[in-house]
Amino acid sequence: MQFLEFISLALDVLLVFAAVIAYLTRPRIGGELAKGLRVLLVGVMILGFAHLFETIVFMIFPGIDTQLNEVIHRLLNGVGFGFIVLGFWTMRQAFEA
């Protein structure tokens, strides 16, 4: 593993670790607000995982088509942002109720 590959992998692991820590340390509030926050933070974890997944795929399959890996990365990012939007929407509904 080359130096920049190692740095990239370490930063990706740090992203996932930070997202998990954020999820575990979230405030313990109740009701729909808690549900929305939980969904939002799952989206953040998916975003971190998308970066880690992309790096690992490049490492395991060095001959993989770059565009294919980038498309998979963007699809995972889209799913992550979808969870974030859904979480914010759920939290907004809790405030408007």
C-alpha cells in the first residue's frame, strides 16, 4: 500500500468512526424528534461508508473501471443524503405537530 492510499483509507475510516460516535452520543430525546435525528445520523454514517467503500474497492480490485466505482460511490451518497433529508423532514414534522 502506498502512502497516499494509506492516508485515504485512514481518513475514510475516521469518517465512519466519527459518524458512529455522533450516532452513539446523540441526545436522548423522545418521540418523532428522536426518530428524525436517528434517521439523519444513519444518513451521515452512509456518507462515511460510501467513501470507505470506494477506497476499499479501488484497493481490492485495482483494475476496476474508475467510472463504475464513482457511480456506485455517488449512488451511496444519494442514499445517504436521502436519509438526511428524511431525518430533517421527520424532525420538522415533530416541531409542527
